[in-house]
Amino acid sequence: MAHRKSFSGRDLGIDLGTANTLVYVRGEGIVLNEPSVVAVNAVGGEVISVGTDAKSTIGRTPSHVVAVRPLRDGVIADFDMAERMLAHFIRKVAGNRRRFSRPRVVVCVPAGITSVERRAVVEAATTAGARQVYLIDEPMAAAIGAGLPVSEPVGSMIVDIGGGTTEVAVISLGGIVTARSVRTAGDAIDAAIANYVKREHTLVIGERTAEEVKMAIGSAAPAGYWPDGLGLLDRELEEDLGAAADGPMDDASDAAGPRGGREADPESSVGLVTAVGSTPEGEQRCRIRGRDQVSGLPKTLELETAQIRHAINDPVEMIIDAVRQTLDSCPPEPAGDIMDHGIVLTGGGALLPGLDARLSSAFDIPVIVADSPLDCVAVGTGKCVENYEALRTVMDATPNSYLAYKG
Ligand SMILES: Nc1ncnc2c1ncn2[C@@H]1O[C@H](COP(=O)(O)OP(=O)(O)O)[C@@H](O)[C@H]1O
Ligand SMILES: [Mg+2]
């Protein structure tokens, strides 16, 4: 690899996501996949760690260390940190590869960011050594990565559910026909879980625990829920969502958790979520640890899937609503294509069980989860660097979705 002759062999595609950053190296594939997190010294301002190392410090940091997610809500919340994080990842990938410098870089950014923020990303990549920087919108990269026929005269719908934003777009002939970007995605689902356990069980948990609960037992629809025989299943879902509000709740205090929490920090110990089997209906249960809001003491709590489904219903509905609005604003012909070919889900949120079924039943349209949904955007930017000339035609056709700058 170090001896690769062609300059373009070192071109990079970067998925600068609100939750995760992935780097694709031309000819090699995805070589880096780390959380978009920077740990900073609040006093001196210096960067302590970036990526995986920094994420493990969230919620456990000593008071002078702050873990920052520079792109948190799909906008660049912290300009300077975003720049440093991007530079860190580019340097890390360049690492010991000789003559890696001055690559051409395609960066995928959330569609909602402003032109000032776009320029900041370009500057950051340029500062980090890029010869030329191209920006590509997340839904376009996701669609390319998911293998949709973006250049053909066929309407395709892509729904990319990330950490901070859900991006919905209808793509045809290499351009975006209509799109929505909403700030309701994985983080909002985590927050809904944390709010639920606080409201219903006076238990304070951190965002990492909430995310782990979502991944362990989260679901957007009961097992077996699918649009065939819609009416009955819809009623079942309603009952399920209503019943979960006052559903069973075991307050198994102080079971099996490793080490009692030693301080106020609700995430101060390892092993945030423990699986504890399933309910008779075949749904999952888990045990979590947090701090009781009333007593201030560490407490454990058992949760089951139906409760989480209830807890996250609002953000799930908001995601469904973004899809509805996009379908509403879609011209009839591409809409017809979508009815035939279905909606494709990408991003980590696509892994939430039952979300595909909920969307499918809401619109009576087939919904397909892309293969490796967390990688689609990086693979899409990768296809751009692998096949730069083909990308150019797509770029020319969509001047608003792509901004090219010369370094
Ligand atoms: N198995 C899973 N079930 C539900 N959500 C998941 C799962 N795996 C990852 N996620 C969520 O996906 C989001 C990250 O997705 P990603 O596409 O990397 O986001 P971004 O593009 O914004 O960086 C996070 O909110 C994470 O909690
Ligand atoms: Mg993404």
C-alpha cells in the first residue's frame, strides 16, 4: 500500500456524521470508523482524545474534561472542534503511508448545514492536507452507497436515519427531486428513553445507557407487525402502545450490576445494560443501572421492549412524518416509482427493529433496510472517489447538492 504509484490511490471519501465518522481510502475501502467525539480539557482547551477513546469518556469525565460532539444536531455546533476532529482522522489514516499527502477528498456532510459550515469543512480538510475538496449531501451519498439507480430516470426514496438528523430524499437522474432534513433521529430516541425512565421510574440515566437500551431491546413495532392484514395489526399496536404506559415494572433493586455506583455520575461504572432474557411474548428484557432521582442512590431497573416502544413513539412518529411530507411534495411520476420499488433505509437508525414495518404500514409501500446501513454513506463517498469521472456527471446535474472547491 505504501508503494502505490498513482496519486489517486490515496484519495479519500469521508462520512462526517453526527454520530460516527468513517474514512474510505481509494482502492482499500473503509479504513476508519470512529465516533464523532472530541474530549477536551475545559481549562486549557487542548484536545485530549478523539473518536473511540473520547466516546468512552462521555458521562465519566472528570470535571475538567469535556466530551464534545461537534456535529451533534446535524449542524456544526462546534466549528473549531469539527475542524480538529477531521484533521485528526485524516492524519490518522495518512499515518505511515508514504507520500499520502495532498489527496483529493470527498466529504459527506448533513444536508442541513449552512454554506458557512460547508466552507468550514472544506477549510478543515484543506488544512489537513487535501489538494481538492468536494462536498456531497448525505442522502445522495447514502443512495449511491445503498446501490440505488441514482442516475437513472427512476425515482428512488432514501431515508437516512443518523444520530442527529434524519434525511429523506427522492432522487432521480442524478439529482435530488425533493428532500427533508429533520433533527429527530437516534439521539432523540435515546433522549426519549432517558426521559421515560426518569418520568416513570425517577431513575436518572446517561445518554450512553439510553443508547445501549435502545440497541439491546429497542423496537418501533411489536414482533410480527407487518402491513399484511393491516387493520388488526394497527389495533394491536395501539393497544400495545397504550398498555405499555402502565405496564409491568420490576424494580429489582441492586441485582447483579457490577460494582455499585460510587458517585453522582450515573454512568460511572462499566456494563451499562445487562440482557435478562425475554418475555412470554418473545420480547426482550434488560436491566439498567442509574441514580434514583429521589434518594440520590444508585438503583437498578428492569425494562422490557413494550415499554421502550411506548417511550420512543414520539420521535418515531416524527421520522414517519418527515417521510410523509417528502412523499406529499413528490411529483406523481417518481412517487409511482417509489410505490413500485419501495423506500430504502440507511444510517444506524435503520437498525431499529420494526421501523421498516412501521413505515411500510404507514404508507403501504415496501420498505427495505440497506445492507450494512451504517456504512452506506461512506461506501457512497467511496464510490465517488473510486469513480470520479462518473461522479462528475452527477455533480454537474445537481449544482445545489454538490459544492466543489479548488484547494
Ligand atoms: N442496532 C441499532 N439499533 C438502533 N439504533 C442504532 C443501532 N446501531 C446504531 N444505532 C444508532 O444509529 C445512530 C448512528 O447512526 P449513523 O448513521 O452512524 O449516524 P451519523 O450519520 O449521524 O453519524 C446512533 O443514534 C445509534 O444509536
Ligand atoms: Mg450519516
